[in-house]
Amino acid sequence: MTRKVVAIVALVLLFSLSTGCWNRREIETLGFVVAVGVDTSLGATHWESPDVDGDSMPRMQCTVQIVKPSAVVSGERSQTLERPFWAVSATGRTILECIRNLSEVSPRILYWPHNRWFLIGEEYAKGGVTRVLDLMERDQETRRRTAILVVMGGRAWDVLQTEFELERTPSEAGRGIVSNASGRFSTVAVATVNDFLVTLASEGIDPVAMCVEVIPYTFPYEITGDVVREEVKATARLSGAAVFRSDKLVGWLDGREARGYNWVVGKVKSAVLVVDAPQSSVELDPSASLIGLEIIRSKGAFRPRITDDGRQIGMEVKISAEANIADVQPYIDSYSDAELWTSLEQRLEEAIKSEAMAAIRKAQELRADIFGFGREVYRTNPRVWKQVKDQWYEIFADMEPEIEVTAKIVRSGLKVRSVKLEEMGGAGEGR
């Protein structure tokens, strides 16, 4: 029996070795795509392919950002005037036609598995994004974990031309910005191609995507350091979220509203909230009016409230959070006082509830159920959902959700005993 197993394994390995190189590509022939963007072709000034058979179908503009290996130096740091990436555009009636036309101007074969970013211009997103996502779903070479970003007030082309001072390529810079905005502050709604497609295929929930905005500098300046190149004219900022109804862009969440969305769906990893100091602490030091709180843990969940006849539907939202005191303006040490501690926790609860409610109100205004309230109704009571799904957006817009927030201050952040409290006869360190 063992000999048979060994023989089978050997045959499998032999077969794989003999056939595994049939599609091998030399690395020197590949153009590594790290970001791709889609815009409407209106007003495009970049390379365009001619219409086929006089077809007047609206065309899209596809832009790819390709790394230049010669300009991205690893190991010993050096100076170069060469831009570390190449951004090139082509137009077409479909995304596949755009890619085909791109291949006609690219000296290398476009290689997609390293693509990290999929950017969509605002105007294109308003018309629906199913056409471009369809290819990404079907093509085995594209990554469904690619992040989706919508360009607020601009085009994907503009973002893919942007340079950043601290990183050699925009894709590397984008990864750092996303990490900060989502991981440390939770002010963006992160979504991948897979997230978007799964949401589109589900009932009772609408997609969101990250929002990116081009910020022009008032005056250009030169990139300095180990890389010396042309003047930088703009940078990009990530904050907020793009809101979709089905596959069409309908509006935006600002940074505060995006974090409110994350509170509700349980995606706040970390955050910093600034609240007013309790009145008693202000009396100790009248200039101490603001306290910064760092969220270290949080949970968010919701469940529907449905009457027996199914005519009234509400939503109960429960959020819990734990935080440390990170910043007091100016320094005071009065949080060994239980009443002050409780008062601060109440202020944190109010701040979280305010952000969550702001997100819900904006979604209701846009009539886009980005939280999945409808999906939760479908999961808990399919019979009721069948009755209300055709009128769900109206029901969602009129809903008065109940939000319950529980917050706990874990640590004061103090490392040493306050001299001020010692002078006042304080009873020890903060919690």
C-alpha cells in the first residue's frame, strides 16, 4: 500500500514538473500593475483608440500605474531624477477593451496579481460600477482583496499621478495612509472588491467604499532626500466613505460619519476622541477643558425590533468601548476621583452615540442601507422581509433606531504621581 502511495506522489510531481512552465513569463517582460483607475472618457486628453465600426457608445478611460524597477532601488539608497512609476491611460467601450488598448502602448505585458488599489472617478461611480467589477470577478489574475476607492470631486487619473514625499511609489504611500486612517483613527470605511461584490449580491444592504480626495498644494515644492525629482503639486487624503445604492454612488460620509458607521457595524479598531473635561476638573484648573481618549477595544451589533403583525420595524444598536486617557490640556491628575471618572465615561458614551447617529441619519437621507439593517430583518424574519423589501428604503429612512452605548475608562495613562495632587493632599495615583 505504501509503495502505491509513493508511486502516485512521484507521478504527480513528475507531471507537474513537466507541465508547470507552460505559461512561464520572464520577469523582464512584465509590467507590474500596482494600481488601476477608471473614469468617464469625457474630456480625456490622453491616448485614445479609434471607434470601432463607428460605434458611438460612451467610452471609459482606464489608467494603470506601473512600477519602474530601474527607479525603485533596494538596498543602498541613491538619488535619481527618474519617476518611480509610469501612469498610462487608454479608452474603450468596456474595461477589457481598455486593457487591450493599453497593451498596444505598453512595452511590457501587464501583470495584475500585485495590484493593490482600484480607483473610480466620481462621475463614473455615479453611473454604476458593475461593468468594471464584472471583469475583476471573472479574471483569475486580478485580486479580489484589492481595495476600492472613489475619488471625491475628481478623476482616478489625477490620483494615480500624485506623488508622495516619504514613499517611492503612490501604492506604498496609499497603504500607509489606509493603515493610519482605518487602524488608528477608524475614519474611513474600508472595502475590497470582494466586500463590494458580496454586498451587491446580498439583500438588504448597500456597499460603501473608501473616499480619496486630491489636495493641491498652494505652491509646488521639490521632493528632497534620497530621491530628487520634479516638483510635487498635490497630495491625496483619505477620509470618510463613498455611499452606494446598489452599484451607483449616491453620496458621501465625512470622517466623523464614517467612524459612526464603523461604530455601528463593529469595525472600530482604534480611535481618538476629544471630549470636554468634567466641570470639577475645570475648577481645579480652569484652562483644562479638553481630554483626549484613545479607544483600545470596541464592539458593535444591532438587531431588529419587529411587531407581531410585522407593520412596525425598529432597530436596537448596542456599542461598547474601552478607552485610555491619552491627553489632558493642560496636565491634571484628578481621576482617582470616582465621580470624575464616571462623568468622563458618560461623555465618551455621548460622543460615540452622536457619531453613530450622525452616520445613520446621513444614510437615511441618502436612502442607502449601508449598515445592513434590512439584511438583519431578512435573517431574523424572512416572512416579514418578503412583505417589506420593496418599500425598504422608505421604511429605513423613517426608522428611529435606539442606540445604547457602554463605555469604560481602563487607564488614566499616568506613569508617576502628580506633584499637584501631592500638594493638595491627593490620595494616590489615577486608575
